[in-house]
Amino acid sequence: MPPADEWRLPVARAEFIAIMALLVALNALAIDVLLPGMQEIGASLGEADENRRQFIITAYFGGFGLGQLVFGPLSDRYGRLPPLFAGMAIYAAAAATAPLVTTFDTLLLLRFAQGAGAASTRALSTAITRDVSSGRAMAEIMSLVMTVFMIMPIVAPALGQAIMIYSDWRTVFVFMALAAVLAGVWTWKRIPETLHPSNRRPFDPATLLAGAVAVATNRVSFWYSLALTLIFGALFGFINSAQQIYVGVYGLGVWFPAAFAGVAIMVSVASFTNSRLVRRFGPRRVSHMALAGDAAGSMLLFLFAATGLLPLWLFLVLFAAMMMAFGFVGPNFSALAMEPLGHLAGMAAAVQGTVQTVGSALIGAAIGQAFDGTVLPFAAGSAGLGLGALVCVHFAAKRPAPARAAS
């Protein structure tokens, strides 16, 4: 493992960060670019139930979560790059096939496959980053990746809106496929294999089970992963009902992408600021303080929503504050959860990613399906999840009791 201040890859550190950000941005693209077209997709494929249209997002997250359990262990056996490219090919093929569907259920199957392919980019970008960095250096890189990554939620809804002005939702899927091809070619040209031969692990049931148990029973990994699952659950709950909140509750209409992008800018600013702070104060101190701020903001959001005193400007202020806190929490919790598991980074990234994605997708789907024409279900869910994450961090940061001396 190179020292924190030494960079040994042939690609420049800035380009490495850009490539990793593009890989994970394919996931944001697959979600955010479709948000303005949810109604059009439902109308085109005969799905009238607005809440059921949210399954376009949920199906993707299902494949995305479960696929990591395949790609992570494969990368510990065969290296990071072959499984990564296989997953990206599945993502591109599913996206390219989606314009041909004629039923809503068929589209959901392709979205599941697309998410499963995208799982390779989530698990392996994290494993690759852990291969070449650790500790505060990894937290800094993850923060900078998040900074670039958050450009996608800023531009994707507007991009999706623009595509559908001149074409329709099918062209959006073609755009996704082309983006995956571009990311694959850039990665293939510039990123070498990062898995050290001594860290390769057999791909057999006994080894996989032992690795999964090692990840699941590590106290630090378990509690930080669970905390991140709860925080992501609140975020996915908003994504599922974002159009209904912005358009249905607040009547923003075509300004929906602008409001969505404004909040994403806050996350990007926070992630960049985190990359500067984490070297000095460490990921624990920064992320714990940010999580406390997120919990406080979500409680205020719930209180105002419960009393019916939540105009658009106040919702945006509180939600933006919560998302800024997420910019400090996300990359640091990811780095903290991976820190003790560098020797099986692929398996660790897979287990953590699956738990976080599937768990948060189910939580987010429950929040989205509870939408009742008001902000209250989202606000209540966010408040409860923020408090739950604080409890998880308490156990993650708790020092083990010293062993008693033999009497």
C-alpha cells in the first residue's frame, strides 16, 4: 500500500479521480436523467398508477444491490478490470434494448439488468480506490470523486428534459448506453489492474462465505455500513417521490430540474470542502458532526411538515442543509467502513454495497410508496432514519472494553 502522500499509478491522480467519478456517475445518470420523464414513460407503456411508476427506480436499485455480490468476489479472484468491463457491457446492452420494449413490466426487467451491470462500477470503483489508498487519503479521494459525481444530478434532469423536448424517453436510454461505452473505453485505456497478486482469493463457496462473514462481523464495517444504509434510504426516498413533491406538491412544473440541481450543487460543494477538511481533522470527527447536523435538519423538516407550515423556500433550505451534511457523511463513512478490510476489498465493497443499496432501496421504496400528496411521509422517514444513523455511529465509534486480566 503506497504512503498517503505517494502516488504510484501511471495515470495522474486527477485523471484517476475523474475516471472513478465517471464510473459511479453512470448510476446517477441511470436514475436522475429519467426523473422528468416518469409520466411520459408511464403513459407510453400504459402504466397509470403514479406510485407504481416509481418501480422504474426501485427495479434498478434491486439489480444494482444484488449484482455487487457477484462482481465483488469475482474481482478478488480475477482482478478488478475484467468484471468491471463485463458489468458495463451488461449496463450498455440493457439500456440499448430498453427503447424496443412495449410493456411496462418488460422495462422493469431491463432496468433490473441495467442495475445489475452497474453494480460492477459501484463495487469495483471502491475496491480500486482502496487498492491504491487508505485512511484519510482514501476519504479525500472519495470526497473528490463525490464532488465530480454530483455534477450528474445537477445536469441529468435538465438533460433528460431537453432530450424529451426534441425526442422521447427512448432516446434517453440510447444516451445512457453511449455514456457507458465512453466510460468503458476511457477506463480500458488509462486504468491498470490494481489488485496485487498476493491479494487474489479463490472463487469458491467456502472462501466466499468466510470473506462475507469477516466483513459482516467486523464491528466498524458493520455499523458504519448500516448508518450509511439509513442515510441513503432517506435520499432514495426523496428520489422516488422527487417529481411528485416538486411538481405535485409545490407546482414547479418545468422548473423541477432546476430545483433538483440546486440541491445537488450543495452536495458537491460539501464533498469538495470535505476533501480539504478530512486531511486535517480526520473522517470520523468531520462525518460525526455532519451526521448530527443532518439529524437536526431532518427533525426540523418533520416538525414543519407535521404542522403544515412548510412552504417551498423553507423545504429547499432544510433539504439543502441535509444534503450538504450528506456530502460530508457519504465519502467518510465509506472510507471508514472499508478501512479495516483492505485485504479483501472486493468482497468488502460487495457486501457493504449490497447491504447499503438493497437496504436503502427498500427503505426508499417504502417512503416513496407512502406518498400521500404531502411532504410528510418523506419528512417523517428522514427524521427517523437520521436518528437511527446516530445510534449506529455510537456503536461504530465505541471502543471495545479492555480484556480482564486473569485472576
